[in-house]
Amino acid sequence: ARPRVWVSQPLFGDIVARLGEHFELDAATDVTIWSPDAIADRLHDASGALVTLNERIGAGEIASATALRAVANVGVGYDNLDVAALHARGIVATNTPDVLTETTADMAFALLMAAARRVTEGERWLREGRWTQWSFDTLLGHDVHGSTLGILGMGRIGQGVARRGALGFGMRVLYHNRSRLPERIESNSRAAWVDLDTLLRAADHLVLVLPYSSATRHLIDAAALAKMKPTATLTNIARGGLVDEDALADALSHGRLAAAALDVFEGEPSVNPRLLALRNVVLTPHVGSASLATRRAMASLAVDNLIAALGHGPRAGDPPTPIGAPAAGGIPAK
Ligand code: GLV
Ligand code: GLV
């Protein structure tokens, strides 16, 4: 029998079909919420799996998956994978960096600007029929151009955000990362390294673009928020768990932070009701990389990764994007 491959969610049919040239396909046709037991069941006699951030794959899920040799994540973040547990079993794990960098950096800017200039707040206000007469001081926000952009986590996406800020909006760009980037990359990104404390204090607009792990959980907590300017905005396009959402709601409701824009949430898809109730927060449903072209490129790369990792195709045995050490975008525990 041909090796079996599990695809956990519907992706693009024409792209997923390429797996069918090499493997027996077990592909979800509807959006599915998989329990850990159901995941273990699907992996039980699979050689490979193509999964999304919805599916957590850890020691329990792979315990009886004796044929499993590769797990391809559709996404750059892979906190849903227990990479150590996979590696301990000799299972290759891959992700989809690079193809989503510019699209996600675009979205960071969309969110940052929406928060700074109160775009979605204004739209809601208008739709509620509250616009009765143009007035001089309606919805005054904070400037983006010429301000100081702070980037926490300077991987590929962080560098894309930096370039947009420096070249497009004349921003002064500061970043913090666990390691300083080589000078060539710093100068391409027009960004200067600072320590975390300085970044928090200096940023007019802070963007989070770093990997999530137990070491970065609630990195932005009450103490970190207290260091930020009351006129600043916070944009999160990485993972919700980086931010203590209750502390953020406190800061936003007490005027200690001007606004926030969040594409990711700690308990997504449910959103902290305190954030839902606030007018000065922009909320989007984890769509940072969601352009048609980029989602197709991500699906395609994940399929290539799986085919290569399972020893087929032109890159057999040489998956283009294996996950090894955490990506360069990280910062150390606080
Ligand atoms: C999505 O959040 C991703 O990590 O690609
Ligand atoms: C994440 O690792 C990125 O590409 O920025």
C-alpha cells in the first residue's frame, strides 16, 4: 500500500491533490475541530501529516503513530508542534517561512495605522449613525509618519515591517531581538538594536513579531505596558499569548496606552470580553498572511515540504524548510 498522508483542514484542492500523486490521501474536506484523541487516531497509521496552527501535535498525539516520519505545518509559527517530541522520534517538522513575509508585514502596517488613526473606531461610529456634523476634533489620533517604530522580534517579518516604516513613512526604527542582527541586515532594515526596556519606553508604535513559547508568554504584561508612552499603540500579529490581555485591557481603559491592534488572541477563536468592549482596540481574526496568493504559496510550500521529507519529488530527503533551532526572530526569557 502507498504511504498514507493526513491533511487536517481543507486547503486548496488543486494543491493538496499533488500529494495524491505519491500518497494515499486522508484529507479533511470541511473545517474540523480536532480533539487530541481524534488527531492521534488520524496519525495512527499515517506516514506524514499536513497540519495548521489549530492542531496541536505533541508526544500524546504521536504516541501510537509508528509510521509517522514528517509533519508539515502550514504557517511560519509552529508553537502548535512539540518539536522536541517529534525530533526525539526522528520525525521531521517543517514550516512555511519566507512566502508569507511581505503579506504579513503589510497586515502589521494595516493594523498599526488603523489603531493610530482610529480607522475601525471611526467606521463603527459612522455606521452607528453618530456622525451628525463634521467637527474639527472628531477622532483625533496619533501620527505614524515621522514617529518611532518599535519592533519586538526581528525575523524576516520584523525586517519587512522595519523597511515599510523607514522607507514608506520616514519612521525612526528601533528593534529588540535576542541577538543583534548583522550590520548588513540592520542597515537594509534601517533599524537600530536597543534593549527591551528602551524599546518599550521609546516606541510610539510597538509591533510584536516574535515566536511564542513558554519563555515569551505574557512578555507584554502590566510592568511592560507601564513603561510604554500613554500615546503609544501596540500591534500584535504574532501570537496572542505574548500579551497579558487583562493587563492590556486595564492599560487601554485607563488611558495608559492610546490603542491596540490585535490579530491574535490567547484563547482564540474566543476573544477576551474586556477587549471586545473597548473602543480603542482593532480586532481581526488571525488573518496576517491571508492574501489569496500567499495562502496558495503557503499550502504549496507545505505540500513540497511533505513530499520531500517523505523521500519523493525533486528535493527528496532535503526538505527546504526543516524546523531546527527556533527561528531568528526570538528573544530570550524576560
Ligand atoms: C500564522 O499565524 C503563521 O504562523 O503562519
Ligand atoms: C518568523 O520567523 C519570521 O519569518 O519573521
